[in-house]
Amino acid sequence: MTYFNQEQIKYEGPYSSNPLSFKYFNPEEVINGKTMAEHLKFSVAYWHTFTEDLSDPFGVGTAKRNWDHLDGMDRAKARVEAIFELLEILNVEYFCFHDVDIAPEGKDLKESNENLDEIVALIKQKMDETGKKLLWNTANNFSHERFVHGAASSSNAEVFAYAAAKVKKQLDIANELNASSYVFWGGREGYESLLNTDMKLELDNLARFFKMAKDYANEIGFEGQFLIEPKPKEPTSHQYDFDVASGHAFLQKYGLENDFKFNIEANHATLAGHSFQHELRYARDNNMLGSVDANQGHPLLGWDTDEFPTDVYETTMAMYEILKNDGLGKGGLNFDAKPRRTSFEQEDLILTHIAGMDAFALGLRVANKMIEDEFFEALVSEKYKTYAEGIGKKIVDGTTNFKELEEYALDNSEVENRSDHLELVKSQINQYILTVNRGV
Ligand code: XUL
Ligand code: CO
């Protein structure tokens, strides 16, 4: 049975008026030695695309899907067929899932695992047939009521054990399906009030959980990259994996920094009061940039709206960081994004992905041109040139001290600063965005 009645989407260039075409994503086109498909390892998120009904706190789900008439394991099997069709239509190589996205939970853990085994066998068969790959999987340790107080940071040790069992199962599946990475998003690992929270114990337990997960991965020979996905709030008012900087400090404190990198989500970055680029840069500078959840928030809303990325300014800055990082290694660009409630037709699942893929493809083209021109590099080396020689070089080389710096300052108390022409810099990016694809 066909779930989407659609041929593969083709590149038709920026002047095409066909909504079912790529305007900027041309998979075979080579940009700086790599094809666009190699630069942009896109991934479809099982949860938003196949299980999301588009309900919100004020209204029921509006999504119309060709598998709605099914339920239980029949629906789970239909969704497997449907995702592999969609990957083919979009020419996307990767997908991601939580355990509960692919198979319904059973009456107990044993039955849940049996359901998973049946669906994983089907997924494996489809992967073998099509060559599609699993970017990452993860355990949903937040939706079920047992996780009301969190999972690894729960106040209840029985829940810690249950969460561990679910992650163990997902690591087995990751190994079986040869996942590139394994993700830990904090779910409900956080708190509402410190008045009744032992934050130290919860954080220590979280670290113990990660350590045991890594030990198990090593034991079974799973070589995928472990990723932490920071988010500052929602569902709890304070999530422990707040942002990359606090996540990095946590990993360093517990000696886990060599076992993990970060999966950075654009909408989580903005919830933390950072830009997407800030989070990518912080991770890149610390060799911790692992993968990306490609979406965007709404500038007027203060929660995780998980919109498909369409803002080219943001995708340009993101691709700049990713290119400077020499790509994402085992990572990719996972569309942790869903259509708006008003985009409820099945065709919107295709249109939204085209929008996101084109936004990143255009971002890649612009960022690559800026790097070729050494646009930022020239600005930055001019801005920091006082550190390239004289006393500045001594500071950077660690060959000076406060006494010498005082002598220097006494002789040079008339410091001279220069404007960095910030507005000029920002407007030049507009020029890049507007001209890069027009051959001007
Ligand atoms: C939640 C979120 C998750 C993770 C995977 O905000 O981003 O979907 O990506 O658990
Ligand atoms: Co995410």
C-alpha cells in the first residue's frame, strides 16, 4: 500500500514555482569538495512526522494521516512503511526515533520489549532494502506517568531502574540497527522547587546513569556517539541539561567529557536565552559538536514550538559553524520539527521537510561563500590584531605577568580603541544571502 502518492522531489532551482520541488537543495551538486547530500545529512523525526496529531492545550489533533484508521501494532507497522516511503520521496538518508514512537507500550516492560523486537525486525529489513540509516534513537523516559518525578534523576529508585532498563533496550537496538549516535534528552530530569529537591543526589544519580549506559555500550560493542541534548526548561521549570556550557561543566565534573558530545537543538538554544549559533560555537570551540536538531522557535512565543526551520539568517549561521567544524562527524540535521496545527494535511509532511531542507541548503551555500571569501576571518583577525604582536602576543603566549603589564600600562595609558562597525558587518550578511544564488 502507498501512504504518500508522490514521486521523488527533484531540484528545480530557485526560480521554480513548483511547491513540490527543491529550490536550493541539489543533492549531487558539489560544494567545496563534498556533495550537498554529504554536507547536509538530513533526518526525519519519527515522533513529529508519524505519531504527532497536532493537538495543542486548547484543541484536539487536526492531523489527517493515511494510517489513522489503524491502531496498535497494525498502525506501528503502517508507520514503518510510511517513513521509508517518505525518506525516498524526500531523498533523505536518515531517521531518528524514541522507543515509544515505533511500537506501542505493552502491559509491562517485557511486552513492550516484544513489541519493539517485532517492529525493529521490520525496520531492519526496510533499512537493508533501501540503504536508509538510523541517525540516532533514544528512550522516551518522560511521557509515561511513572516518570512523573523524572527518570535517572527521579526521587524513586524503582523508576531509575525502569529507566535504565529502557535505555539498555535502546542501546541494544542502536547496536542492531547500527545507529550513528545515541541521544539523551533530559525529559523530566530537572525540578520544580529546590524546597523539596536534593539537587546534589539527583545530579550524582544522573552521572551514575550515564556512566552505566556507557559501560553497557562498551560491553556490547556499540560504537555510536553518545549525545546529550540540552534544554533549559519545559517540561520542568529547570532542566539539568540547561545549555551546552552547563552540560559541559557537568560532564567534566563527572569525568564523562570524552564519552559525550552535544545534540544541539535550535529551539532549545533560544529557550536558554542564547542564539542557535552561540550553542553551536560553544560546542565547536570545545570539540563537543555532535549533531543538530534542526528546527526553530517562534520569536513571539516562550516555549518549544518545534517549527520547521525557514529562517535563512539562522541556517546560514548554523551552517557556518558546521562547516568550520568540518561537518558533524557521525551527526546530522534531524528535523525535530512539526507542521503547525493549521497545516494538517498529509502533503504538509512533504512540504514542511522541503522548506527545512531548502533553508539549510541555502544556508550552506551562503556560509560556504562567506568562508571562501574569509568574510568573518578577516574581520576577526583585524579586531584582535593587537594580540598578534608585542605585548598582546606575550599575553597569548603566557610569557608576561602583572608586573610587566603594569609597566606597559604606565607607559601606554592613552589606549586607543577602534569601532568594529557592527551594523556594517550585519548588513553585509544580507548582501551574501541575497546575492549568493543569483550569480551576482
Ligand atoms: C524535546 C526534544 C526531544 C528530543 C529527543 O524538546 O527535543 O524530542 O530531541 O528526546
Ligand atoms: Co530535540
